[in-house]
Amino acid sequence: MEPFTSLTATAAPFDAVNVDTDQIIPSRFMRKPRDDENYHTFLFHDIRYDEDGSEKPDFILNQAPYRDARILVAGHNFGCGSSREVAVLALMANGFRAVIASSFGDIFFNNCFNNGVLPIRVADETAARLRAGLHASPGASMTIELEPQTFTGPDGATYEFDVDPFRKHCLLGGLDAIGLTLEYENEIKAFEDRYRQERSWLYP
């Protein structure tokens, strides 16, 4: 997993509320392999493209200032609905490493951390103010610093956010479940050696 330490990037405002994981990636794409060259097109597919596959020009991520956005500032209850992990993978395939919203679906929130995306909860009024600023200055960038737990809005103001210390540790170190386990590789080996000696009769 790629470590997350700091990020300065274009931010895109996404005003819709109660965006569920089926809107983020429709269920018919769930079994598609991640190395599919079109995987990035699955994100918001049914609200991003017409039936013939052409882009809807009014969709925010199809507009030039936001095409390269890596930070999404969303409405409340983002990522609600089913527990599909691919919703986060679709965001990552489009380059997103952080989502800021006033609230998230619980499982989506956890899946973000498990895959290297930073979800940041802020107050409703803060999220609304950030989105308004991004609409007013299309293509504006924001900066997120994980260690001090701060981010800078499009207006230059600095905001603080909370993050669980364990999840922060994993993001900073780029540690998924396997990487986290390997941090204890020496302890695991010592246990295995000791166990083998104490129960040698199990190992003829």
C-alpha cells in the first residue's frame, strides 16, 4: 500500500448527499479485474456517462478543472449502502487519495483506510464552505498533512481533523493487513521456533 504522508492536489466538489456505493461503482462492474484498462471508467459510471459511453459534460469530474483531482469534497453520508470494497478501488483508479465529507458510510470509511485512502470527517458547514470555495475557484488545490492532522482549504485557511492513531500509523507507513503483520515478523519467528522446541513431537 502506498504511504500517505502529505498531499497537495486539485480538489473537486461533489455536492450530492447520500451517495451510495452502487452509485460510486455499479454492481455489474464488481467482478472486473483491477488491471482492466478501463477500470477508472467504472467510477460513478451511470451518472458520469451516457448510454453510448460518451461523457456527460455537466458531471463535475468530466469538467476540465477537475479531471486530475485527487481530493474529493463530498456531501454527507458519502459511501453509504452496500459493503463493496471496490467503491474505494474505483476512487483510487481515478487517482483519489482523500475524501472529505461531514459523514461516511461506516464500512466505506473503514475500507478507505484499508486501501490507503484518507477519509476526513468535518462539520457540515465546513464541508459546504469548502465545496463553495472549490466551485468559486475551479481547479483550486488543497493540501493535506497527515502527521499534524491538518489540511488547507482553497481559501488558504487551515483546518484540523481527527484520525484514529492506529489507522494514522498504518497510512503513514503504507501498511495494509499483510504489511502490518510483517512488522511482527521477528516475534512470529521466535514464537514458531519456541513452539517447535516445546512440542517437538508434533514435528517428526
